[in-house]
Amino acid sequence: MSRSVTPENESSHSRVAKVLSALRRELIQGNILPGQSLPSQRQLAQDLQVARGSVREAIVLLESEGIVSTRPGGRSQVNNVMTPYFSLAGEAGLQGVELQLQVLEARAVLEGEAAYYAALRASDAELSKLSEEYEAMRLRSMGESTLSKAKADLTFHMMIANASHHFIVISFSQLFYARYFNVIHETLSSTLRRYGRYPDGIAQQHEKIHRSIQARLPEQARNEASEHILFTRRLLEKGL
């Protein structure tokens, strides 16, 4: 026999649903990134004008779904929910240049989509920070180690992904760059060994990507970002 729902219970359920809806919207829109903490329960209760009990109940539900994790005495941290579905290509037997080529193919698609949505959705503040990072990356590329250049490159591209406000692009980019950083580093190293310097086209392509996003030209940004990666892939293929 089902329990009747009183107005009080119905109101409480509505408040919890309100918190869940607000938090899910923030996560899907990439306003709170995987790895970041949710605002404090007090702040959420104040912003959403609900009791802290409703906030706690909503967070417990998100924990049960694996979306957030909460440590005793700490804030709730957003999980990257794509982690269980991300498999390492190397497990399929790929290695060396063969793996590098496949990683570049995936990057061409991933970074194209990230640039497209960043040009559409990035806030003015995010565009300003991206511009600062671009200038810093441009200066760091002069005379630094291959490892530093690889880190600077991925920092730039991860900022673009974060500015895309696209849940799948952000989540996948985090996992992809972390898992394949060594492969990406080796691709750059082999290119530098072969040509003796950082190819001129790379810096020019970064500039084109940056300008397209700043100008909010999504199709152009997608094309420039994809071509940037495919250019590196062609350089790698020439050495085979």
C-alpha cells in the first residue's frame, strides 16, 4: 500500500528536485568541471533559497549516481563520469608510431569540436584568460625543453576544451590528455629530432586557432584546430 504524499513531503521533494536540476545544469554546461568542488552547502542553500537539508539530500543522490564524491569534512568534488568507459588504445596492441598516428587522428576530431564550441560558448572572461595563456605559451615555446612545450600545448588546448561548456568534450579531453600525454610528448620529440626545430607551421596554426575563437567563428575555429593536428600527423607520416 503506497504512502500518501503530504503537502509538506511534496514541498520537500520539490526543493530537492530544484537543487538537483540546478547542479546538473551547471555540470552539463561545464560551469563546474570534473575535478572541481561544488560550492559549499551553505552557498548553494543561499543561492537557491532552500534549506541546507535539501542541498544535503540532493548531494547524497548525486553521490549515489557516482557524479560527485564527498570526503568527511570536505566539499563534494565532481567526478569524471566517463572514466569507466575510457579504454587505453595501447591495450589493443598499438604502440610506437602506429599509436601516435591514432592519437593524432582522435585529437583532430576532439580539438576541432572543442574549438567550435569554445567559439560559440566561451565567456568574455574565458576568452581573456585564453588570450593570456596563448601569449604565455608563445613565449614559453622559445628555447624551452620538449617536455615544457608539450605541457604548454596541452594546457592551451585544455583551456579551449573547458571554454567549450560541452560536458562530453571536457570530460573526454581531461582523460585523453592525461592518458596519452607520453604519446603526445613523444610525437613532438620525434618531430623535433627529425626536423631539428619546432616546425614553423605549428606556431602559426596556434595563432589561427586563437584568433578564430576570439572572433567567435566556430566553423573556422573547428577547421583550424583540426588542421593543426592533421599537419603534425602528416609530418609524422613523412618519417615512416
